[in-house]
Amino acid sequence: MSGWRHPTLGQIDRDNPLRFTLDGEGHTGYAGDTLASALLASGTRVFGRSFKYHRPRGLWGLGGEEPNALFDVGHGGISTPNCRATLTPLRDGMDLRAVNTRKAARDPLGLLDLAQRFLPAGFYYKTFMAGGWMRWEPMIRRMAGLGRLDPSNRPPGDTPQRNARCDLLVIGAGPAGLAAARAAAGQGATVWLLDEAGAPGGALRWRGGEIEGGPWQDFVADTVQKVEAAGGRVLTDTTLWGAFDHGLFAAWQRGARDSHWRIRAAKVVLAAGAIERPLWFANNDLPGVMSAEAALHHLVLYGAVAGRRIVVVTGNDGSYPVAAALAEAGCRVTLLDAREDTPAAPEGVEVRRGVAIDAARGTRSLGAVRAGGQHIDADTALVSGGYTPSVHLHCQTGGKLDWDVDRDALIPRPGTSPVIPAGAANGTFGLNAALAEGHAAGGGMGSAPNAAGATWALAPMRPDPKGRGRVWIDPQNDVTLKDVKLAAQEGYRSVEHLKRYTTLGMATDQGRSSNFAGLAAMAALTGRTIPETGTTTYRPPFTPIPLTALGGMRRGALFNPLKRLALEPQHAALGATFGEYGGWRRPAKYSDTQAEAKGARETFGLYDASPLGKIEVIGPGAAELLDFCGYVAMSTLKPGRARYGFMLGENGVVADDGVTLRLDDNRFILSASSSHVDHVRLILEEARQDRFDPSRVFVHDVTAQWVTLSVSGPQARTALETAGMPDDVTGLRHMQVVETRWTQIPLRAARVSFTGDACWELSVPARHAPGLMTVLEGAREALGGHWIGLEALMILRAEKGYILIGKDTDGITMPQDLGWGRPRERRQDEYFGRRALFTAEAMREDRRQLVGLDCDGAPLPTGAHLVPLDGPARSLGFVTSSYHSPTLNRSVALALVDAGLDRMGDTLGVFHLGQHRTARICAPCAFDPEGTRLAD
């Protein structure tokens, strides 16, 4: 027992005790505690076990950099894994379980530490790749991981996904962030100020200080008031966890109901502070060795005192207020400063100058330290090896780092990132200097807020490659200085290789407490400087984020919400039976599918084609963009005409097909398959941004803004005339398009067909759709037409040999396999997927090609394999679509068959679920192969 609760210090509610357990042992904390502060004050030393050797681990930090104190937290019958103790508020009745162990205080797997000489860095690769690795895999999997998932824990999918814009986004509400927000808000800017802690103030909350001659609390309150008065917001308990392209920042706000924010700002200031580094000496991983800053944080905010006989080990001025506060709280404090020139000794503190710590001593926790050859009795060692600026978000936006010798830190290189660093995040340590830098970053006019105190002086502190004993670099992943030496000896000298070979920096704190030590040690071992050694790549998330925060409400029916037709009530009133097609709820049929298909061929059919994509491509560069993204050139298409084409993937495989309408020289509408609209839009948008001048062409998905009703059949023109359509609509010929007005309503009519009959697609703004449907329904009643569902439409298109991408194609189908080889042969310009069409694979003569199948009897099963009639049984292809045609009074089918075009007239076997039939290969088009009905 070393930690204890101070009787008066802290901002906790001592009238509200909270009871909880750790590994079955009871403890008591108070409202306002975190798990870390409650356990520290209870005297708990061992918070968990390390990943590989299962060595005991104690509390180290104060926030997201904490590597050791992770718990599976049970509350209300639900267990949540891997909660960081420093960030999790205490609640009454919590049941904590240390991760990676059955019980933190006593772990039988701690015996693995005795075998540490046989388990160095890289032993996984050397041992388990040598043979028989499958024998070891089950055991390794059981031992791997940290927390355990609770199958009964199904968090509600209720995290709102919110979007926001502001003039200035300030990341971090410490002194520099507050000064930046205050300066901008004073000029009328909309400021969003975010901080991971539960209240603004940053280190002011535990270090204190006076600003502008008054208490720091007044400065914070006044700044918050100014920000909110200018229309801004202050979000606490909010972690900005990632920076992404195009100025997007993602933040996770914790509370009774979490929120996930997507924020874009005209200007961003990074004032996320700095992280205190550990020191590197023998046995520096023992419980009781702790960050000096974290000890002050827990003392002032929670009244949790780290120990009674405390040694503070440092090389900078920032540790002196820590020693003073602990001495004032009643601890016996000895301060060891590696420097000779130091500040004056605080009252009640013994200062030893020019002394460095050699080793920590103890078995399961700290009992003493050896420094300068002397034994010092201590139950707690508070260490400070300097400060590492939190540059993660700067680097995530593409920023580079420079080594600053005076600040002993890697700091943001000016001009390499749109983010402006300020304060400790920029290597500026000291209250007055941080305020001045923040004021300037926020665009402040006049003098900055002032405060007493000079910038801290510090001496560089580094791991000693010649140090004796086991010196820990990454305490959670059990990476020692010896492991770094081994990596250097075996050639893994790049920091990226070092990280992966040793697992250094791959713990849940993402190396915030260990990366600097690792690269500094590698630099010393290889005779390089720290800039020459480099850093690892900074990637989001900055801190672990619950999947529920990212997923938001996307689960169950909302995971991929079913899209609904604007005219769904009207279709329902007509007796439609609905089904899901391409993510849309569409009419499957209105009466009998066969009768609908036959009626559409004999008179006319009406169907709702609104889900077909309507992607507008607008601007002087529109034709060039479509030419590049499409297999069929569209720049030669004349205004008022339509053309069928494909989009390919980079591998030349058909991604989608559809008709493109050219409305004028600089405006096209691309009609994508209903289930591929988003994919097609992204292909266009990616090419627009990466290859073309985005100011000359724009891409807009207007599918939801327009309703399209199709009229198809031999009496389609008569039906349109009966419905009162204008002459420029009824007079359209095949593959023509016109924009006109109908009863003062904008109307776009296109003569395109998915049925093989004369067909008009009529599109009006969604709000006018009921009126269009009413007049078409009147014409249907007068002429005896039919509403047809998607099932009847599938029969009509299969009779004509029209394909559905994804149904009549597979993951290797190229356009030449569908009979569209001419653009490949004729086009000389570059287009998406072109190179893949000339590979050896694409030029094979035995590729699977689209054909039709003629058979007797019932329709062939879709998916049935086509096999040779003689010789070894092997699949030559498969049936893609198959229906009974009421018009032809026989079955029709489409298939993909090896070298299918060379097999015309051949008979193949059809095998499905043990049943055998035969079918003859024929042309895909079974209905009106001359196309006379299209030209009507």
C-alpha cells in the first residue's frame, strides 16, 4: 500500500462514496474520481500485466498516453473491454477486471518472465515459422489480445453522426488553445474549442497560475463566454482522433450519449500539449515508477497521492512544482536533478544535483532506487525525461517534423501542414510563452494575455545503450533496450522495421510513451542523429475509438437503408407486391408476372424506372471526363441524342452499363444501374479530382430529385398521345432525348429501351410525379395497358438479350466478352481500364462469353453449370438468367460460356443439383433480332 487519499485536496464529492471491485476485491472511491485516481488513492500498486512476460504494471500517466491501466469494466450487467482507467469516470457498482490476466495481483503466467532470455524480439518469426506453427497457434491465440468481449454487450446504435463548419477549430483547451480561441472570438470568428478532458484549462487545472493578474479560472470562464457569444462551441470530453483529406477532422464526444463529429474549418490551431517522457534505467517498469506530471494531476484534481516516500527524478524545471506540491501534501520528497544548474530547492524538498538514477529496486513493486551509487529508500519514483509534443494531427495532415536541439523535441515544420501548432504542441514550454504563441496562432491583435513564469529549461535525457540491467522502452509490449539492440544487430535499423520487429509503439497508447525512446536508442546504437533516424508514420486514430461511435446508427435496418420510391403509395394502391431490387423497394408485380409480360408486348406496359441513376456531368470538361471514365466515347455524341456504354474497373472488368444522354454541349446525364449509382459517381468524382481540372467539370447525383416513369410497347406512342404529352415527346425516335415542358412542368423525355419495344422514359421533378402518374394511369385504363413489375421487366429484357451487370457478368467479364470489342480496337485515346484490355489474359480466345441458350421444357435453373456431353465432366460456364417467355411460349436463357461465340449451335449438358439436361447455344437475342419494334 503506497498511494493514499489526501484529506482536503481534490475536486471530488466526498459526500458521495462509490463502491467498486477490482478482480473481486472491494474498493471505495468518490464521485468525480476516475478509475485511475480511485485505485491510486486506495493504495493499489498493480493495475495490470504486460503483454508478453506478464510482468506487474502500475499506473503511469494521466490521459490517453496511459499504457498499463486497462480494464474490462462491468456495470449494469454489461462488460465493456479495454477501458483506459485514466479516462473512465468511476460509477457505483463497477466491477473491474484487469486485462491480459485472470488477476492482476497474482498471475501464474508471470513465470514467463523467467524465460525472457529465450523470448527476445523476433522470437515469434524465428520459432513458429521454422515448422509446426499450427501446433502453437491455438495456444498463442488464447494468450493474445487484451480485454475480453462480452457477447451480451450489444451497445445501442444510437451515436449521432454530426457535421459542423467553423471559422477556427482549436484542438486542445490548455493555455495556448484558450488564447487562440479568445483571440479569434474577439474578432467575431466562429470558434470550436475541443478538449479531451472533462473541463477546459489543460495543465492549468493542476498547475494553476495567474493570467492577466487574476486567477486562471477567471480567464477560462471569460474565454468560454466569448467563444459562445460569437456563435462558437466548447466541447469537453471530446477527443479529436483523426485528420483526413480535404480539411476533415473527426472527433468523438463522450457523454450520456456519445456523438461523433465531422468538422471542417477555415483554420485549425493545434494546441494539444505535450506528453511527458519516462526515464530509462534498470527495472524502470516496476509499479511505483510513474510520470511526475501524472502524479501532480492526480494529487490536485482527485486528492490521490502517489506515495509517501517519493523520489522525483528529472532534468527539467517542470518537475519542481510537482516536488513542492507533494512535499506540501505531507510526503517525504527527494528530488534528483541530472543538471548542476537548477532552480532553488522547494520548501521541504531535498534536492540532489548532478545525480541520475541507476536502477529501481523491488520485486513486485518499487521499494528503493539506486542513484549516484547511493541507496535511497522510496515507495514511489516520479520521473520526467522531458516532453514530446503531440504532433500526431499535424503529421496526419501531411506535416513534417524538425529536430529542435534547444527544445529537445521533434516539432512541426512550418508551412508543411494547414494546421498551426501552438504551445507545448510546438515545443513551447512555459505558461507565458504558450499564451503568446496561442494568441498569435488565433490571429490576435495587440498584446497577448500575460502570465508570470519563464520558459522551462531542460537537459536532454536519453536511454544509455551501455546501461546495465533490463531497461524497458515499451512497458505494455515488453520491449527492452536489449530488444532494440538486437533489432539493430539484425539489420532492422529503420524505425518502421524496428516497430514491426519488436512491436515497439504498437501498444494501445500507440507509442506515445515509448516511440521517442525507441528512435533515440536506435540513433545511439547506429551512430546517427535523431533526424537521420526518423519517425514512424502517424495515422488515425489518435486514440482508440469505439466502433459504435464510427458506425453511428448504421445497424439492422439502418445499416444499408432501403430506398423508397416517391410514388410508393400510388403503386401500393394499384395492388403492387413489393420486393428489394438493388437496394430499392420496388413493385415486383401487380397481378400475374406472365400476364404482365405478355400484355406489355401486345399493348403497352408502364413501370417506375426512378431508381435508375441520374448523374449530371456538367461543364466544359464534361465530355473529356466521360470519355476517360467510359469504354464508349461520349464526346462524339450529338446534343439531343443518347448512347449506350460501359464503365470498367482498372482491371478492365465491366463495372456498370447504362445510357448517357447529351442535353447540350456541356451537359450530360449518365444513367447508371440502380444498385451501382454510388460506385459510378465515385469513379467519376475520383477521376475529376485526380486527373482533370475540377473547376471545369462537376458531377451531381440527382437520382432522388427526379421521378422516371417508362412507357413501353407497340401502343406506347398512342398512350402518350392519350395522356396529352407534347409533340416533341411523342415524335422522338430511338435514342433521342428532349427537354421540354408539360403543363408548365419541366419534363425530360428519352427514347431508350430496356424491353426491346419502343419505349419512352419520362422524367419530372419528384414533386410533380403524382400528376404524371395520374395521366398515364388514365391512358392505361382507356387503352387497356398494364402496369408491370420488376419480375415481368426481367423477362422482357432477357427475351431481348439485354444484360444486368452482376447477374449476367461476373468478376472477370470484360466488354469484348459481351460482344463489345470494337471500342477496344478503334479507340486510341486513354480511358479507365484500357491497358488491362490488352493483357494476355484479356486476349485469350477461350474467355467466357455471353450467349443465349435454347432448351425444351421448363426454364433452366439460374446458376446451373454447362458441361460437355462427352469426356471428363468440367464446367464450361453457367446460366446467368433464365425465364419462361409468354410471348415466345418457350424458355429463354442467357449464359457465360468458354469461347461461347465459337460454339454457336453446339449442344451442351446442363448440370444442377444432380439433375442433367441439355441446351443448344444460340444468340442472346431471342425476340425481334432485327430490331424493328425498337424503330417504331
